[in-house]
Amino acid sequence: MYNMKKYNLFLFFTALLLASCQTPQKENYEWLKKSLDTASAQLKITGEKLKGTGKFPRSIHQVCDTMFISRQLERDPSVFKDSIESESTPELAGQILLCPVSDWTSGFFPGSLWYAYELTRKDSLKNLAIYYTNQLNPVRYIKDTHDVGFMVNCSYGNALRLSPNDTIKEVIKETADNLCRRFNDTIGCIRSWDFGEWNYPVIIDNIMNLDLLFNAYNLTSNYRYNEVAIKHAKTTMRNHFRPDYTCYHVVSYNNDGTVDYKRTHQGKHDESSWARGQAWAVYGYTSCFRETKDSLFLTHAENVANMIISRVKTEDLIPLWDYDAIQSPETPRDASAAAVTASAFIELSTLTQNGKYFDYAETILKNLSSDTYLAPIGDNQNFILMHSTGSIPNGFEIDAPLNYADYYYLEALKRYMDVKKIKYADL
């Protein structure tokens, strides 16, 4: 009996000693530190280089390869040759592609600078963010596009959070007013484009511009901003989505509000699932729920998210440029779609308490932060991410860096760090 007690006592103290020696393993965030340092360096190089030009970085010039496009679309070049929009020449190939203030992507570079500053607290990045945001002041007078949401909310919207002043509020309000003027009560949507053969085109991308209206409502308490955003979101929900929750790219409406036709402008074909379009959708409806608390939007966001999880078959979760693209070694990925999806999924995880969305986004972020997608400092014309796809049917920005891929990548990293309660200083 004595020996048994002695043996049990020995086991107890042995277990206690082993337990005391076992400390929780600290998670390795070297990938995160590298990503933030790389992003900060790339943005700073570009910001200093382009000062005084009045231009913003958008992508890299490429020469259009019509036979490659033909293989990707599985169509004869004669069908799409009139859609080719590339203005690049062999002499420009590989050089940085810049855009003016009026370009729909102009707000992403200032927005990236704001996120990089927020994440690292480097004053040099803040100074550049202020400089390039101020360059966008003329956007407040633009009335011929829905993209003012991208242009202003990503730049001035982040400036409002991080360096507020009354001028920023006025720019956001004026721009939101211009966006509301593009809303048609009969149709129930904000008009997207003023070009092309469509009667009243609305693209899924437009769901992203509603954040500008929500922002304006939060600043002014003018419910008209929310009303327009909510009506647009509900009309789009009714008409853009298929039963499996994939979405069309373009819906053109008749003047009485009925649907004329549904097509694509950047996807493989009218019935395919263009990758970035699906990412816009889950992001937009997640934002709608955040702002309205209407469960209709949350359910829709989850349905789209679950569709994305089921449809993306690539091992690293960086989707092909279209979910219905041919499975071929030359088929490009779209890192921009992955970055938008990751950012949306992280926010969705905080609204649903469903960990699968966060885990999915974390996998995307770690893969985007690998050497496969994260460009070395000084390379890639100083863009952060490689391997995005702008528009294959239009022949530009194919397997290239994109300023909005960088923006949503940084936003996703910020949301990731917020959830994990990580600070750059502790990395």
C-alpha cells in the first residue's frame, strides 16, 4: 500500500512537472511581418517616384495576344476583336501603366497608403497618403460614372477615419449626391455606365459603391443615402443572381424596370461566373448587412460565400480568372478576386461567428503572402501582388499587378490583424 501511494505521488509530480514545461506555442507571423514590410516599401517607392505627375499607378503595360484570348474564351478572334481595348505597344511592354484622376481605379493607391500607414504607423506613408488623396479632389465633380464610390470611399473614406477634417466630409457628401443622381426610382438601381449599347446597364461591381452612400448617411443622417443603397442592393439581389448564387456581370434594364438582358463584359461568357464579380458580390452584401442589420443581406452574403467555397477548386484558393475558365497551365489566376474575397470573408466571420470564413480567408492571405504572389521589393514595378487579371475579353491587364488587388490585400491584412489583435510593433 505504501509503495502504491509513493508510486502515485511520483506520477502526480511527474505530470505536474511536464505540464509546467509545456508552454503554448506562439503562432508564427513572419509571413505577416514580411508582407507589411514589403507593401510599405513598394508603396513608398512608387509614391515618391510619381510625385508631381498627377498620375496614379494602375498596372503594367502589356501587348495583347489575341490567340491566347481566343484559347481562354474558346471563341474565334473575329468574335471579340472589336472588344480589345489595350492601348499598350511593344515599346511600352513591361513599363508601369499610370492612370489619371478620372480613372475608376485612381482611389486605390491613396487607399493603400492609408492602410499601410494604419498598419505600420510610419509617418512617411501618412504624408504620402495625404498628398495623393488631395490629388483626387476633382472627383467630387464627376457625374458620369458609378465608380466615384471606389475613387472617393477608398481614399477620402480612409482619410476620414485616420486624419479627419471638414473638407473630407464635404467631398464624401458631394460625391454621394452625384452617385444618388444616377439612381432611377422606377428601375431601382444606380446606373453604372454611360457608354455601350445597353439601355440602362447595372454591373455587379456597383454593389461596392454603396459603402460611399452608407458613409454619407453616417456623416449626415440623411436617410436618402441609405434608401438608395438599400433599393439598389435589393434590386440587384433579385435580378443579378442565379439559383446557385453565382451572379451575372451586367444586367441591362428597360425603362419600365423590367430586365432587357443579362450579359458579361469581363467574364468568359454570359452564363459563366467571372471570379472578381463573385468576390464583389460577397463583399457588397456583407457591407450591406453591417450597415443595415437586415438579415436578408446576411443570408445572401453567406449563400454567395458558400458558393465561392464550393466553386473555387485551386489548391491555394486563388481562383482562376473565371470559375468556368478552361483548366489549363496557361489559364491566369486572379489575385485581386482572392484579395477581395479574403477581406469580405474576414468581416463576414465577425458578423456570423462562423469560423470557416475566417479560416478560408487566412489561407488565402498566407498564400498571397508567399513568394508566388508577393513581389520582391523593387520588382513588379513596385506593385505589391503579382498574378491578377483585369479583363481577358478586352485584352488588358492579364496576369498582371493591379492597384485594387493591393488595396484589398492590405484591407484584408488589417481586418485579419484586428480579429487576431495583432500589432505591427509586436511582430
